[in-house]
Amino acid sequence: MATRTQVDLVTRTTLEGDLLEGAWATYQVAFDRLRVLAVQRHLMTRAEFDDVCADRRVMKYLGLDDDGRVCAFGTFTNHLSAMPLVSEEYFAHRWPQLHAAGKIWYIGCVGVHPDYRSSGVFARMVSQMCAVVERTGGVASIDICRHNEQDLALPRLITRLVDTVSDGTKVHRLDEQTYWAYEFPEPALASSWR
């Protein structure tokens, strides 16, 4: 467990070198558990990660510890086309004026190294992102898998953070996708059903 409590937040339009490598390492360890807890892949491949980190349309948020190591990583953009698997058409249909004005923001990820999960860096990072939206009015959205909703209560945490940034913000559950499996019995057992 890390003993450092000071975490500085910085933003970058692109990442390279040690910051890119540090962000990749933190991203992997922060989201690794979702490999077996979520049906849909939640971790970008290294190539996808590098593309996002090179894309100037996506703001990168970094938490840096006392030694300058990346201990938190997040992405944030109002260019929905920069986010793979996000339907820009959905947002344009639901909020046409906000979409036309570029006021719909997407939080691609916020991951914190396990050693820094009690440091407050997650709350500070999300609050900074929401403050960007609050300044002009608009929508900030994020996808959250069932594990992070039910076991970690992330929507409630984020709602509390949003309430500290702005009064009167409306919270909407946008969509829900469930995955179903139909497990068939071994062939010998299946024949006895007939």
C-alpha cells in the first residue's frame, strides 16, 4: 500500500514517453478485474490505448504521485466520434441542440491504481471533468458495468460528486444492456429430455 497522500492532477492533449507508459500500466491494473467481471470488454488494447492517447480531441487526465508516477488515468471528450462503440447518433437524437453546440461530453474511463484508491484522486478527477460541463451547461455521460454499479455503487458516488459541482443537475439512466447465456446440457443428458 502506498504511503504517499499527495496526488497532483494534470491534463494533457497527448501522452508519450514515460507518461504514456505510466498511464498504460495504471490503466491496466485499475481495470484488470473487469476482464472476468464484465461480459463486454472494458479494457482497450494497447493499440487502442495508444490511439486515444495520441488523439488531441480526447483530454487525458493524470494523477501524479510525489515521484511523478502516474497513479490515475482518465479520458474526457466532447468529440463523441473519438470514442469507439459510442453512438453519437443516440446523443444527437436525444439532445439535438446540445449536440450541435458540442456540449455533450463523454468520460471514457477513470482508473486509479489500487494503492491510491483512498487518496481522493477519483473524486477530484471526476469533479474536474464535471466542472468543465457545468461552466457552459451540457451533458456528461459515462458507461458503468453492473459490477461497478452494484458492488462499488459508482453511479451514487458520481451523483454525490456532481452535486458538489452544480445544483439542480438531472441524472438520467440512458440505456442498459444485459447479456444472457443459454447453457445446454451435455449430449447424453440432452437425449434423455426427448
